[in-house]
Amino acid sequence: MIKRSLKRKLLRTRIKLNHTVDQILTINKNRKRLNYTPIPKAQQEEQVLDEELKVLNKLAEQQAKLVKHYEMVLAEPAG
């Protein structure tokens, strides 16, 4: 029973991690587009994107650690 719930948590965390990585990639695409426009408003938007990127990177790091933890716990022999 515990193993099943850990598998569910692992699956949900992997899905969340994939979603977070997709968001990071989208932000990076938007940042590339903003680099070609010399408008001051674009600079402000880039700063906002930088902040979002920092938060998402931290979140992705935590989620990746959680995925590794769940995988390690599931790989341990029952004892």
C-alpha cells in the first residue's frame, strides 16, 4: 500500500517537474525575443522574466530532488 502511494507521488512529482521545465523553456524563448527589441519596457519585462526564471529553477531543483528521493525509496528492498 505504501509502495503504491509512493509511486503515485513519484508520478505526480515527475509531471510537475516536466511542467516546470516547460515553463522555463517558454520563458527562455520569450527572453530571446525580448533581446532583439531595444524598448525600455522590454527591459522591465526581461527583469520580471529573470525573477520568474529564478523561482522556477529553484522549484525544478526541489522537484528533481524529490523525484530522486522517491526513486531511491522505491528501489530499496522491503525490509
